[in-house]
Amino acid sequence: MTKALFTAALLSLATAAGCTSDSAADAEILNAGLAGTVAGQNWTFAAGHTSAFLSEGEDDFFATLYPTAFTACGFSEPSGPHIIVSIPKTTGDFEMGLGRNMTFTDGSNNLVSLDGHIRVDSVTATNVKGGLVASYDSDNEVNGTFDVTICADE
């Protein structure tokens, strides 16, 4: 009985994952600034940053993107809805999944999205540019381009 319940649960999860026909993974990245909805609120990317030190030895940058301008690489970050995303350190188009994902957060609740893809257009010592489309639900979905500051090792 336990094996049958496990198999049924596994099939149910596989079916639910396969039924999404409007997946963000298949969506085209818009050639406009990153915008959408985060925590049910209209959201437009203004500034973001990542740390070269914290990302050292990793394939991706761990970046935080905000709808509010702030001084990147400082000790103070804005509060409220924002996104946290794994941005590859090399150019190309990459699907999101367990190893590379994005988190929608309202500042206290974190919703991890595996549905989407990210495009990296350029990586320099000071910034990474590209675009992404990702979705968790209708209250948490973004699409568009970004330019994120890479904070130097210090």
C-alpha cells in the first residue's frame, strides 16, 4: 500500500509539472526593462547587485534586484518586494531549475520559482547584463532586461 501511494503521489507531481502550457521557461524575454508583479504588487527593476566575493568559485552570481534605487555595494539595502536570482557568469540562455532558480520575496516570505529562463548578454568586472522571465504564480512573475552591479572583492 505504501509503494502504491508513493507511486501515485510521484505520478501526480509529474503530471502537474507537465501540464503547464504557458510556462515561463518557454516564454520570450521582452526587450524592455525587467518588470512585472512581486508579492501581488506592480514591480519595476531599478537597481541590483551581487558580490564577486560571495560568488567566488560558483558558476552563478547570487544577485538581489530591487524596484528602488540604492547605493550598490553598500551596507544598506531597500526593504519590501524584491527578487533574488542566480545569474550565470557566462553568456548564453539558461533554463531555471533546482540548481539555478529565482526567489520572489516580499521581505519576509520567499517563493522559489523553477519556472523560467535567464539570458546573459555580457559579463565584465563591474556588471552583468541580460534578461530573464520567471513565474511562481499570477502574483509573482517578471519579464525583461537587467543590468546588475558586481561589487568588487574587498
